[in-house]
Amino acid sequence: MAVSVRIPTILRSYTGDESQVTAEGDNLSAVLESLEASYPGIRARIVDEDGKLRRFVNVYVAEEDVRFSDGLDTRTVDGTQISIIPAVAGGAR
């Protein structure tokens, strides 16, 4: 299953400055493994040492936050759009 992955600016150093790349996989975990094979080091910025999504990284599969669905087991079908979005913190005092 070929999917399209939107890469945030902070991770583009792994993708040769590409803002969108293609990966393979029938679930999010497999897609991240495919990304890692093509862009070494990128998976560790999205998933922690325990194999869970990093706390300050949001991932959307077809506009659905995977934290509220099946996490890394979220299914991906051919042509699915995946967005990796770093969480933004801060604000005015």
C-alpha cells in the first residue's frame, strides 16, 4: 500500500528537505518502518524507545488523530494521506 506522508519542517533534514514523501505499509507501524528504510533516523524522532508515539508528536491518518484510534496499528489504505505534526506549546504570560 503506497501512502503519502507529510513531513514537518523540523524532520525534513531526514528527507532531503522534501515536505511530502511516499512510503509503504498497511498500518502506521509498517509505514514508519518504510520511512526508516528510506530515511534512516526519522522513526526515532516519531516513536520512542518503547515503541510508542512520542509525547509531543501528533500523527494523523486521513485526518484522524491516531491517538484516538488504533495508534500504531491504525490501518492505512492505498493513497492514504498521513501527516506528522509536532505539538506546539507555549503562549502569552
